[in-house]
Amino acid sequence: MDDKKVDELLEHYHEEIQEYKAEQDQVKSMMGAIGGSHADRKEKLVSILLILILILTFSLGYIIPGFSKFLAIELGILLVSIKVMIVMHQQQKMQHFQFWILNSIEWKITRLEKQHVELKKMITKGERERD
């Protein structure tokens, strides 16, 4: 291999490393946008708050004589419905992220397959030239 090809190869690898670092930063920022440890705390706090309000609502129907038991049950069902909607939204965000990751992996595999075919062609061409 002559120096020109070596330099081109090194430049190509340097570009690949830069692309990898850019993708790595993009994944880190995406994870932060979807929710990292800050979002986990927020989600736990909301869940605990909803559970406490739910217990309080159900208990109000039995503790306070003027508070209807049916109203307490209806408010409890409303709170449970809100929690289900929150969980569905979180699940949708996670599925979107998983789709993005799988799409990125598929794109990289396709790119690697193209590079593999090109390298095979170069190797067979080099072998033919030697013969």
C-alpha cells in the first residue's frame, strides 16, 4: 500500500470516528429529552401523589358523613383513568425511542453491508491484478 492510500484510509477512519462521536452525543441528548433520572423522579412523585389522593378520596366517603361514597368512587375512577393515560403516554414515548434505535441500527447495518460489498470487490480486483 502506498502512502496516499494509507492517508486516505486514515482520513476515512477519522471521519468514521467523528460520525460515531456525533451519533453518541445525539443519543445522549435524545435520552435526556425522553427522560433521564430527572424524569424518573418526576414520574415517581406523580405516581405517589395520585395514589395518596386516591386513598384520600376513597377514605373521605367513609370518614366524612356528608361526602357521598358514590362520589368518592367516581373521583377514584377518574384518578385511576388519569394514571392509565399517563402510563400510556410514557409507553408511547418509549416505543417511539425504541423504533428510533432500531431504525438507526438498520441504517448502520445497511451501510456496513455496502462497505462489505465494496471491500469484497476491492479484494477480488486486487487478487486479479496479482494473477
